[in-house]
Amino acid sequence: MSAILKRSSRNFLWQHPWQLALAILGIALGVAVVIAIDLAMESSLKSFNQASQAMSGTATHRIIASDGGLDEKLYTGLRVERGIANLAPIVTGYVKLVQPGEDNFKLIGIDPFIEKSLHAGWQNGQSESFSRDLLTRLLSEPNSVLLSEKTAQQLHLQINDQFKVITDQGAQQLKLIGLFSVNDAVAEQISAKLIITDIATAQEVLGLFGRLSSIDIVIEPDDPGTLAAIQQSLPGSALLVSIDSQAESMREMTRAFAINLKALGLLSLLVGMFLIYNTMTFLVMQRRRLIGSLRLLGVTRQQIFKLVIGEALLLALIGTVVGILLGIALGQGLLYLISGTINAIYFRIDAATLMITPLQIGKGVLLGISATLLAVLPPAYEATQLSAVKVLARSQLELGSRRLIKTVGLISMLLIIGGLVTAWFSGQSITLGLASIFLILFGFGLLTPAITLLFTKLFERVFGLFLGILGRLPARMVAAEISRTGIAIAALMIAVSATIGMDLMIGSFRQTVAQWVHASLPADLYVSILGDKMTAEKALSDHQLKNEIAKLAGVQMLSSALHTKLIADDQLTKISVFELNEASKQGFIFKHQVADDLWARFDNQQSIIVTEPYAYHHAVKIGQKIRLKTDQGEQAFEVIAIYADYSGDQGHLAMSRQNYQRYWPDLGYSGIGVYAKAGTDLKQLESRINQLMTTQQTVKSNQDIYKASMEVFEQTFTITETLRWLSAAIAFVGVFSALMALQFERTRQLGILRAIGITSRQLTVLIISETGLMGLIAGLLAIPVGFIVAYVLIFVVYQRSFGWTMAFYFDAGVLYQGVALAFIAALLAGIFPAMKMAQTHPAEALRTE
Amino acid sequence: MTTDAAISIQKLNKSYQESGQQHAVFNDLQLDVKRGEFIVLLGRSGSGKSTFLNLLSGIDPPDSGKVIINNIDITGLSEHDRTLFRRHHIGFVFQSYNLIPTLTVAENLLLPLELIKRVSRKDHDHVEELLAKLKLSDRLDSYPDRLSGGEQQRVAIARALIHDPDVILADEPTGNLDLDTAEQVLELLDILVRKAGKTMIMATHSQEVIGKADRVLSIHNKTLQLR
Ligand SMILES: Nc1ncnc2c1ncn2[C@@H]1O[C@H](COP(=O)(O)OP(=O)(O)OP(=O)(O)O)[C@@H](O)[C@H]1O
Ligand SMILES: [Mg+2]
């Protein structure tokens, strides 16, 4: 019995290859997007962790420092005076290869003869004698380095070849004296852009004389004494962190970013679920006669239910497998986007490879199958209700679904209200904020059929007035098959309103940022001074440059900034050190009323101002004190203001240069603002400044900086943009499949229209009008929903994710575009079914029932 | 070539291609139908009754041969022109699912009119009159699925007649109805079509109609035979 049932099911599926393919595509796309985001995000983070692990062996802790780096005496002090073992000094920096591609390489200087427990992965792979010999040469030969076998091959370098790199110190000649091999893929990725040398060479090449970047340490868990001893001997600029907590803080930093991305993936899956539901309903309804007959033959309800679920499972399985493969391919593409964004806003990721773990694949399988099963439950239940005696006509089924629509309308109101309440009471949680958006979207999605019925009444009246009965027909057709059209419109509406919501949000954000960038660029020209702040000469040359600029004709006054890091409340924290003039003080946008004496206090008291994201993430209030680590112990700085800053979502501190100089070493400047006298030719001034500068320094007009900043802004939204289009594409497939199913079901009706004398061209127009109408309804509905989504995004999710407040800027263009998007998508999706139906032979059409 | 006949069929051939095999339905079919004639078409299921009606209306093109209606050779027309011809000159009644489910009874009747001209107040009155004759005045604004099978078939007949076509083609119009209702529907067709002097060809299994027909034909061996 059940074998025959299965065969009948298989035959049926084969006879509807379109629907079959679309169902699989729906599942596959939803799963693919979710998996791709997950893989790309996790891989980006993991590559960071694994890179540090591959380099630090089994180190448990690390001494890190702000921009000044560590004095190498700290290392000898710890080893010799304190007698602490298991320490590995490290000097790192980036160099640019002169030859092919000008690729950036990470140069790592190590001490070759440290304890074996601190050997990096690549060291353990080599034979003892090989490495001993090679490492000795590293130490003894100047500028000698190692590369991985693969890298050397790619660069066409042989042992004993020389090659050139560019650093802050200018061009440097390096000599390849040996190759190391790695034995796993991850290590290979990491070592691909790596140059290994000894401490002394690294210091020389990078110009970091007497400094270290960090010190790796192995501390046994039962050895709190060592920990305390190290803590005690650390200078003000250094911090002891555990490797685990460092990895954790990376994850924490990107958490909001990751959650928001994953939400976009789930949006795709949600839209995909509508598609699956639609297809499975079609497959069940198409067989209502068959199922009726089966019931008559004694097939039980359970058997029917199992049959439908079984089919769905099969589709889910195929769709999921396809989705995973697709997801891996897509993930590869997203990886560059995501790691690029992380690079731009959070921290440097050197080499990200897609790492596919069973856990993530498992997640994809689970999601694909459970989403399918969830979407198929209603039609599966419906199938069991099909009676053996009374096979319902389509129109009667529609009656049932209209009743259902009313019930669902109630549920959807509850969902929407639930969503709004969640948004309101979600506290600090980003996840709840996003969940509220999903509730709202899903609620409106369920409400869509009911609203569609209202809309069709209106359109029918309006068009009927001018175009007679044929004009009324499209709206009637939408309303008559609401169980199909409603689903398609809902899927489209959700995708489009998400688009509108995000567009409004991004637009508001763009406006806010543009105003902020504009306001914070009061100077005419900005000199940017790159380079490592560790080198001692840098401060000197920076001051020299500043003095020379000040002396130039046409320069009225200067301001300066130094962007560095300090240890605030036991965390390495970014800080901007400002030397402000009257004009540059106007460049700050404060988030509250400020007193007149603010700047006096800023310059003269032990005070600090913080950015809005910093205040948000650290729950900092005005008047609160922040402890900063100095060489003379911790010092408390009072927070006297909170100001707008959109340059990063972790936030940072700012203090006056006077304050800074009291406790910390001079690191020169990161940038100098040049204010020209009225009437000065800026182009000329710019070229005169240019003549004073080295290659590390650039001068740009405030306009150029404004443009560059806005470009970075747009870049960070590339990924959002991409994902949004993916969910729109899935919605498109959904509408397409619904329309195909719809037209297929009405073949007979269309045949009668043709028999009465409706030409195939009229039929095409009729069907396209119908689909256009569906698109229009989806678009119109998407406007208010998109608005709500934008509100929640701006005032709940983004504020919580990143600590930024922004103003809501309304842009009517976004709304028109949204409606146009829905309309055009539906029209496009309708063209093929319309043509197919118009071309169907009327005699054929009349044969079907 | 001009003839007196309302419909003239000459050497009509039709076959279907099915899984690579040519399967002939008609061989050199020949028939002349006089204006106002009522022809009943009998034949076993699968003999080709529906196919014949579809060829007549131009819904299905023949492989060769001619179908001439009102001196127009519709087999020589393009698909588009055949459709336009159909909307002016032919009225259709099918066995079931005749009406457009998304249009009300009145709209179903107005649609053929709308296809050929601007619908006026007079046309609305005409529709109401016709429905009154069919005792369906109170169902004007009902959707077809609210009507019984017999009522639906009566509306279908009204729709076939509303635009005053020359030829009515009916494909088993009573096939889905019980005997009594079938009788009523046939009665109606007879009265309305006959009175209006229309030519009608009806495919049916029903014996009752035979008495009312001018000629009874049946499809046999891929041609038409008089009974
Ligand atoms: N599109 C088609 N493809 C293949 N064969 C067809 C097609 N349409 C009709 N036929 C065949 O042509 C023959 C005539 O079919 P038709 O529907 O005209 O019969 P009928 O006399 O109307 O039957 P019934 O009384 O059951 O309605 C049948 O054998 C049928 O299988
Ligand atoms: Mg037939």
C-alpha cells in the first residue's frame, strides 16, 4: 500500500518539475544565505584567533602595550631579575613587498631559542637539527628571514635570494635563508603572508629599536604568584591579558555586527518559508481529488499526513544539500566583504579562509529541515481534512481560506502588538530588538491577505469605472484566489518593507554621519601622519613638521590630534589627544547641554570627554571617573562631556594634550589641522605643505576627507546591501512560483475566456495586470511596514548595537523606489506565466478541469 | 466561393500527435449546415465530438481542409483573427465550469458584449430581461459558484446568446445535470435558439434532444454519418 502511495507521490512530483524545482530553490536559497553568513562571519573571527594561536604556541597570557610598545628591558627584567620562565618576546609590523602585487606581509621577529612550549605551530613541524641550524643563522646573519615553502614558490624566490620590502623606514633588503613547511590548511593560510625573522632584524627593519610588540607567556593555572609578579613589574602602558579573554573580546567587539548580519540571513529564510509553504500547498491542492480517492480506498489520515510530510522532508533534504553547497560558494564571496568590514571598523584580519565546520553545516541542515517542516504543517493538516466524498472546488476552498484569513488577522494583530511591545521593553538586548522586527514583519505578512482583499475592492471599483468588466477582472482574480495571491504578496511585502526600512535607516544614518563629518572638519587642510608611533624619532620629526607648517605664509593657526591607546579600567582603549583652537572646538557635537567652562576644564582639569558609543557600552555618565593607567599608577579622570562620533562603534576617549603630556610619553601626532588665513590660496598652501613632507605624510583638503569618509561609510554597507538583494531575490522566486501555480490552476478558466473571444494578447495583458496589481499592493503595504522597521532599526537596534543615536531623515525617494521595486518584481515574475498561458492552446486549456 | 450554407466544412482532416504516433480523429470530413438548422451530434466518448466543435469555432486549427462560416473561411485566418471572429459570430456552451467564477452572473453575460462594443444602459436592460426569462432575476449579482448546476447552465446559455451570434456550439450542455433539469435546459435552448433562428450544433448523449433536431449526425470511422 504505502509503496504505491509513494510511487503516486513521486509520479506527481515529476509531473510538476517547475514547482519541484522552485520548492527546492526556495529552501536552498534560504539555507544558503544563512549558512554563508554564518560561515563567513565565523571564519573571519576564527582566522584571527587561529593566526594568533599559530604564532603563540600554547601561550596562556600575553603582555600587550599601547602604541608606545614595550621596552625590551621589561623582558630581560622579567626573565633575569624575576626569574620567570616561559616568556617569548615578539616584534611585529607590516611591510609591503616591492615586487609583485605590492602585497602587505606581516613581519614577525621572534627569539628562536625560547622554551619549546612557546614554539609556534610551524616550528614544531620542522626537524630539530634543521631548525637549530637555521635559527642560529637567523640570529647571526643580518636581515635574514624565513618564508613558508609555498609563499617562496609563489614569489619565485630561492634560498639565498634577496628581496625588497618597504617599511616606515623606507626600502629594506631582506635575504631568504630558509623555508619552513606547514602541515595544515589553516597554518598554510596564515603563513601565506608571513615573514619570519629574529627580534633584532625585526626591530631594525621596522625601526623599533629597543622595543617589543608583545610578550607571550605560559602561566600554569595553579601559579597565581607569577601572575601577580608580572602584574607588578608592568609599566603604565602595558597590560597583561589572557589569550582566551583576548579572543573573547574580539568576538564581543563584533557581536552586534554579527547579530545584525545573521538577522539578515534569517530574513531570507523567512521569505524562503513563504515560498516553501506556497509550493507545498500547491502540491497538496493539486491532488485534492487524488487524496480524496485515496481516502475512499481506505488510506488513513495519518498515512496522508505522513505522505505529505515525507515529500516535504525529501524536498527539504535535497534543498538543504543544494543550499549548503550554494552557501559555501556564497560564503566565499561574503568572506571578503565581511572580513573587509571587520578590517575597516574593528581589527586587522590578515588572511581569512572559509572554514567549514560540522557545527555550522549541522545548523544549516537543522534550519533547512525545520523551516520546511514548519511551512508544510498547515498544508499537510489540510490534506488530512480533505474528504473522500466531497471533493471541494477551488472556489469553495477559497471560502474556507477567507474564514481562515479572519482568524489569522487576529493572530497577526497580536504578533504586531507583541513586536511593538518587545521593541519597547527590550532593554539592552539587540536580539530582542531584532526579534521585534521579525514579529512585526511576520505579523504584517499574515495580515497581508486581509488587507489585500480590501485593496482589491478599491482597485476593482476604480478600474471597473473606466475599463468595464475586463478592467475589473484583475482585481477580482487576485481576490478570488487569495490563498495563493495573498502568500505571494506577503512574501514580496516582507522583502520590500525590509528594504525600505533599511534604506530609510541607512539614509538617516548617512545624513547624520555626513553632518557629523562635515562639522568635525573645521580646518581647511588636514595633514595625516601615518607610521608606527613606537619609533622614538617620530615624535621629534612630527614636532619639526608642525613647526615648519606653522611658519608658512597663509597659515593662521593649527590644531592637532594624536590617536593612540591607553589602558582605561583595565582595557586597552582608544583615545584621541587633542590640541584645539577656538575653531576646532566648534567641531564637536555634544549629546547634551554643555556649560561655558567646558573647554577650560578640558584643558586644565584632570578631565576627559567620551564618545557616545563609549558612554553607551560602558554605561558612563557625566561626572563619573575613569581610571587610566600611567607609569605613576592609576589616575582618575572625570568625564565632563559626551560627544557624537561615528568613526567606530566601540567608542573612545578624548583628552587635551596638556593632560596627556603630564603622564604619558610623547608619540608625536596622527594629524594636524591647518587653518588658513582668509583669502589664502588653499591649493598653493597645500603644495607648499606637501614639499615639507615625507612619504608617510599626506595632506588633504577637508572636502577630500569628507568624500573619503563618506566612501568608507558606503563601503561598510556593501554587505548589508548584498544580503538585502538576496532576500529580495528569494521573494522574487516566491512570487514567480506562486504565479506559476496560480495560472496553472486556472487553465480551464482561461480556456473559457479564450473560447468567448478573448485574444491571447488580451489574456497576457489581463494576467500581467493581475500580477502588477499584486506588486502594487505589496509595495503600498510595504511603505508603512518599512517605516515601522526603520523606526525600530534606528531607535532600537542600531542604538543598542553600536551606541549611536541618529535622527530619522525621511526620504520620499526610498518609498517610491520600494513601491517600484515591488511592482516591477511582480511584473517581471508575471511575464513568463502570462506568456505561457497566452500561448497555451485554448483547446488544450479546455480539456483540463 | 459562396454557398447558402451557414456552415460549410470541406475535406477536414485532424489528427493528434501522441508520444510520436500520429493518431487521426477526422478523415476528409464533409458537412453543410443550413442557416437556422439544429444539428445533434452523437458519438461514443473519444470519437471526436469536442474536437469537431473546437474545429468549427476555430479554437483548434485543422491539419487541412476548410471551415467556412458565413462565407468566411476561418481556417485561412490567423489565430488572432479567428479569436475576433469567434467573439462576434459564435456562442459557446460547455458541459461544466462554463462561467468565469470571478464574475457575477450579470457580468458573465455582459462580458461577450463588452468584447464587441461599448456596453450601454440598453445592454444592461437586455441582460436583465434575458435573466428574467430564465427566472434568474434574483441572481443577477451572485457569483456562479452560488448557483446550482442547472442554473449555471441556464446562465451559460444566456451568455452564448447575448451577443446575438450566428452559430451556437454546445458540448454536452446537459452532461452534468439530472434528467429533469437537463430537460429544462434543453427546452430552453430549443426555444431561445430556434426562435432567434440561430444555427446550432450540439454534441450530446441525451436521447431526448434527438426528436427536436433537424438532423442527427454521428461520428463514425472518422467521418460524419447521418442517423
Ligand atoms: N490534445 C490532444 N492530444 C492527443 N489526443 C487528443 C487530444 N485532444 C483529443 N485527443 C484525442 O482525440 C479523440 C477525440 O477526443 P474528443 O475529446 O474530441 O472526444 P469526445 O467525443 O468529445 O469525447 P467525450 O464524449 O468523452 O467528451 C480522443 O481519442 C482523444 O484522446
Ligand atoms: Mg467531449
